[in-house]
Amino acid sequence: MNKKILFRIISLAMFIIAVIFVFCALSAPNLGTVFYIGNIKIGVEVWRVFYAVYTFVTVGLFVLSFFVDNKWMKK
């Protein structure tokens, strides 16, 4: 199995895990606890933003795995 296929399988597995995680996290009624960093309140709204950013980053990594340069893969 070459590196390109291996990386795509790994990125697909990470993508599926991320989708399951975000679905479970957003369907939970208590979504996350509120905590403070100094005077900044991290509440439910901020947790939703964190989960959205996490999803977009994971999707981006999955999509970028299809554009990996073949020269890098041969090293």
C-alpha cells in the first residue's frame, strides 16, 4: 500500500470520527460547562464555535489529503 492511499484512509477515519464527535456534542443538552479565562466567559455559544471550527479544520485536512504533492510522498 503506498503512502497516498494510507494517508487518505487515515484522513477519512479522522473525518468520520470528527463528524460523530460533533454530532454527539451538539445533540447533548448540556453541550459543555461554562468556565472562565480571566474575565472571559466560555459558555455554550463559544462551545458551538469551537465545534464548528474543529469540523471545518477536519474537513479541510480531509480535502487537502487529495492535493498532496507526489514528490513529498516519495521521501
